[in-house]
Amino acid sequence: MQTAELGEKFLRRALCNVGRARDDGCAAGRGASTAELEIMFRHEKVDVLRDEQWPELLNIQKEQMEALRNLLVSSRTSSDKVSGAPTA
């Protein structure tokens, strides 16, 4: 997801949360300050990082580990052929 899209998504969620707060009559709804909106924005950003980007990062890391394993196996096979050592 593009950064601009994420910013829009956070802002929409934050404004929606402020609207809900107003409907509920809580303190944030009686005039959410810029600081309160910023806090909501940060919470939404952390939620997206946790829910969407963290699993993606883990998948990338798994792919990198698999690539490293393949390189290691390939490297061992190549060095065995050069040294004349029997392969397992």
C-alpha cells in the first residue's frame, strides 16, 4: 500500500472514531484536539503495521532464509566438486 493511501486510510479511520466518540458523548467527541487526532492516527498506523505489514515482512524474511539455505547448499556442492570430496 502506498504511503499516501495509508495516510488517507488513517485519517478516515481517525475521523470516523471522532464521529463515533461524538455520538457516544465522550470527552474526545466534545471537540477532539489536534493532539487527540494525532494519537488516534498513531494508533491506526500501529494497527496497520501489526495487521498488514508485519505478516508481509515475515514472508519476505522466510523467502530470504530459503534463498540463503539454497546458496549454502549450492556453495557446499560446488566446493565438494572442486575438492573432489564425496557429496552426501
